[in-house]
Amino acid sequence: MNVSAHHSSHLGFDYIELWVGNAKQAASFYKTRLGFSLFAYRGLETGSRTWTSYALRQGEVTLVVSSALPPGNETFNAHLARHGDAVRDIALAVTECESVYERAMAAGAVSVHPPQKHVDAHGHIVLATIKTVGDTIHTFVERSGDGTTFLPDFVTTDDPDSLTDRLPSVGGRLLDHIGLNIPEGDLEPLVEWYERVLGFHRFFSIDDSIVHTEFSGLRSIVMADPSERTKIPLIEPASGFRKGQVEEFLEYHKGAGAQHFAILTDDILASSQALRERGVETLKVPSGYYTRLRELLQVGDIKLQEDVEVLAEYDIMVDFDENGYLLQKFTKPMSDRPTAFFEFLQRRTFNGFGANNFRAIFEAIEQEQERRGNLQ
């Protein structure tokens, strides 16, 4: 396969769409709690008789929450019953929708819909969709013109909201990665699928010899497009342990799907303070973590610009290698089912994926899992 042909085509994530039971209320939650702003809408008022969607933005991160309007939409109803509020579409921005789609189809992808061109006064949008794991899909989005229209049927809206105007900015800049959890045994076939169908490559990998607690282990391979602007960690549980957080996700999400969205920020302390003021529930880091961290930093001769005491106060984790370090903070799940959550991260000359932190993150998640009675 011609890698250079792939090379020019991928531009990063376009949007992430969640199918939810009540899009109006979900949009309000993501605005007030997580700091997104509404910028486009479709619904009965815009002539959309079948779907209502709120398009939300923070920096360059675009989140769409959608609900079906007619009660009889079987695809939507089945998705909601099976997965709860969950990611349906991980949309990828591309330069040439048709060629990306045709290459994917030639490589064995399953089509959801072939390329469709939508033209309006502002330019044109070409959209095509294929299936990926579980009930998740990838839409390829090609935009030309000045791009003022978000997607067909959407109307741009500025959203005067007296509440969100008074809240501190969370400061999310772009979507660093979105993680897919998959059943054990599916990792290698899915890696191969991303390589063959989308021309992605292995960016980073980790196995259960590194990441395990007494309860759970995992294997993960991060896939990236040729430009490395789109990164999708694929995560499978490792057997031989008790039921861990990946299995808990797979059980409550009823199969493979997107578990976490990682948003890059330039100032994780400010972001953490804003999330706290907005009342976002975040993961408590086990107390022993910061004692271990201090020891590791001394051994590794790493100088942090941040004070460890302050990091501990905000439950921020640190990972590092010889080039730099990474700061991470995790929210609790966004819904009652312990499924999707957000990560906020700041990179200081570090491009890795928090490998040293996986164990501590697991322990933190397992504390919550135990509270839910799901740690067997």
C-alpha cells in the first residue's frame, strides 16, 4: 500500500458523537461541568425531523450529543439500550473523503454509508462512514470553503448562557487521543485492521507485564495516522487476574467501545481548579502514589516545574522518561454506568502515554470499582 497516499489524507479528529437518551440535558452537563460551548444545533426548529444534536466545542475539541426524535428509531434505541449514553462516531478529518473511503473498502471495511457531497453557500462537505469495533463507526469528513457550516442540517448558534459565562475556563485545547476498550483476544486483529484499512501504524505499546495490579492487567497498542495527529489507543484486558476496569467497562458498555477522551491543556493546574469549581467528580489518587512519585523523581533525576504537594491536592498524576514528563487528571464516568470518562493532560516535552502511571490509575479506578461492588 502506498503510505504517502495515506500520508496527506488524515488531518486529525473532526468530532466525537455520543448517542444519548436526552441530548438537551447532556449538552447542558458538558457545558456547565466540563467547559464546552454550544456552537451548532439541529432539531425540529432547524427542519431536522429525525435527529436532535448539540455540537459543543472547547479549543479544537468537538463533541456532539445526539438523540433520535421519532420513538421508533430502532438503530438508536438498540444502541441506547445496549450501551447507555455512549460514543457512536469517532469522526476523522480527511483531505479526500472518497479516496480514503475507497481504500478502506478495498481493504475490507464494512460500509455504513458511501460518500455523500453536501453543498451550500459556504462550500462543500463530503461525508462517508465505515464500521469499526462493536457498534462504533468512523465518519470521514472532508471540508472545503470557509467552513462556517458544521454538518448538514446544523444551524450555527451563539449560545448566550448566563451560567457558563460566570464559570472559569477549563482550557482544553485539542483531543490528544481517544481510547477504545476491546475484549481480550481482539487486540492484534484490530491493530491489523487499522493498519490495513486506514493506513495507521503502531505508535506505542504496553503489555500486562508492565501494567497490572493484583486485580487486573491490560495490553495496549496506540495506533496513529501517518501524520500522528490522530491517536487511538486500543486496550484489551489480560486474563489471569480478577475482573478489572477494562472488563467492567466491557460488561456495562456491553462490548467494545470508546472509554476515554484525553484532552490536552496548557495548564493542568488551572484546568483542575476550573473543573473543581464546576463540581466535576474526579478520580482520587491512592495516597501512597505521591510518596512513590517523590522517590522515582529522585532516582530519575527529574525536575518538575510543579510542586508535588499541589499535584497531590488536585489528584494529578505524573509520568516521565528521559525527555520530559506528562501530567494527567481523570474524571469519574460521565454516566451512571461506569463507562466513558475524560482525561485532561499536559505534556512537557513528553510524547508517551503514561505507562508508569497505568498501575496507579488502575488502583485509583479499582477503588471506585470496589465502591460499586464490581471488583470480583
